[in-house]
Amino acid sequence: MKKKIVLLVVLVISFAAGNALANDLLNPGFELGALGRFDPPNVTNWTTVGTKGWHTGNTSANDFVHSGAKAVKVWWDDTSLYQDISVIAGNRYDFSVWAYAFSGDDLGLRFADAVFHVKWYDAGSTLISDEEIGRFYGAKVVGEPCDPYDTWKFISGSRTSPPLAVTCRVRLYLDRHDGAFEIKGSIFWDDASVSFSYGASNPVPEDGALNLIPFEVTALSWDRPAPRQVGDTILCDVWFGTDPNMPGTNTKILNKQDASSVAISSLASNQDYYWRVDCYDPDGANPEIKSEGQTWTFNTADNCYLSYMLGDINKDCYVNFADFAEMGENWLKCNDVSNSNCQ
């Protein structure tokens, strides 16, 4: 009974926490790592370039964070930071970050823009293409219109990873205006995010769930992404099995169906299972778009001691001669205390 309660709690938490898309970046809010100037220390999970940057916190009136206790600050165009993430070619990804320019720092950001940028690489680390997601526009001269100072700007955009892409480099930097001799002011970055926008989400069982009771896991379910064109229906494949290499030797248990769940049965004890949901978007009159999902996993507990086979008299999870011996030892014995003939 205790294991059943734990499983129920895990599933409830997975439903509550699963409403938001997973962030593929590590340390996206820059909360990990010691505060200080770039090189050293570097920001945990991010690669920093140059020294004119700080891993900063909300420790003074001139430090600005969007959420949490830390952010990063850059003030020259030879300094930047980036992170590489794995991607699947042809999938659509959502990118976002928050940017802030302080008017009290050299009267605000001037002679440069703050740029949120991505690069796509193939399996041989060859650059395929690069794209700008957006920027915080700095002034070219004092008083010229630019993005508002002293307020956080949300920069976001969606991009489709090109053919052969396996890696995306997410980069934050300052881009000096043409002809500018120097840069004034600085930019704060916080709460970066990269998420797979057109993939299945909210898996049940939850990705990474442990010690699930085999006979209680009777279905897989997920949320489908919204179609690109209103009125279209997303169809799904489901691969399922014990091979961590997807699809590998796993079985396609659902083939391009209008479904958000599929029944499963006869799971083994103490087994790791892997599954993936691929989605097909008709995309209106355009060519159909297939988005491969992420590989999710869960494992099962020992089924023994939760249920027993008929004939397992000693409840050791086997029906064998030990059960016959116990039955023979108690042959014709009676434990009915109300029966005077009971021996």
C-alpha cells in the first residue's frame, strides 16, 4: 500500500509540474556558480569569452536580476557567453531571454546593441547556419531613441533547426555599432530559455519515474502540441521498449494516430523502459512536418510482495515444492477454535 501511495504522489506532481515546457538549457537563470568577474570564475554550464563581464547578484543597488538571486552582466564586445545544446534537425524551438540596461551606468547602453543569437552545427561541428533571435537596441548617441532603460525587455523567437543540425549554440553578446569607437553602459542578461515547441510534452509516467508497480502501469499518455494551422489534427507515433537507443529495437505501438494515449500491459519487474512520441503536423496546405520527440524513460519495481500467484502458499514469489511441503505439514490440521473436534 505504501508503494501505491508513493506512485500516486509522483503522478500528481508530474501533472502539476508538467504544464510548462522543459527548458533545454542548463543553469538558464545563472543561479549556479560563484559571483565574480569572467575568467575566472566562469558561470556554471556556460562558456564565457573575454573578461569584461560579471556573474552578478542582487547584492547592491547597481545589480539587477530578473528572478532569483543572480544574473550576468557584459559591457564590451570582446566578451560574451554561450551554451551548446543538443537538437533534432527539423524540430521547432522557442528561444527567449530577458535583458536590462541601467541608465546609471554611463547614461545607459550606447554605441552597441545587446544580441541574442543562435548557431547550428552538424555532427562534425561544422557551422550550418546562424540566426539572430532578437536584440536590445542601444542608442547611437546620447538622447537618441533606443529600448527603454531601467526595465526588463523580453526577447524571444521561434526557429526550426536546419537539416543535419545536431547542436545549437545559444549566444549572448554586445554588437558594436558600425564606426563606433567605444561602448558605453552595459547589459544584464537573465532567465534564458530554449524549449521544443512542437513536440509532445507532459509524459505520464513522468520522465525518470522510479520503482513503478508493473501491473499498475497500464497506459502511456502525453500532451500533443498545438497545430501550426487552426483546425489541423496532430497525429502521433509511439515507440516503446527496453532499448535506450531510440528507436533501436523498440516497437512502434502506435502508428500515426489521432491519440494522446496508448494502452500497455505485461510489464516486467526491475526493468528500464524507454518511449518516444513523434508528432505529425499537416501544416495546412504546406508539406507535412514530422517532429521527433524526446526519449522518456521510467523503471519498474519488483512485482513480488505486491501480488502473489495462486498456489504461492509461503509467499516467496515461487510456486514450488516448498509450497507443497508447507501444505503437507498442515494437512488435515484445523484452526477453528469454535470446533471442539479441532486438534
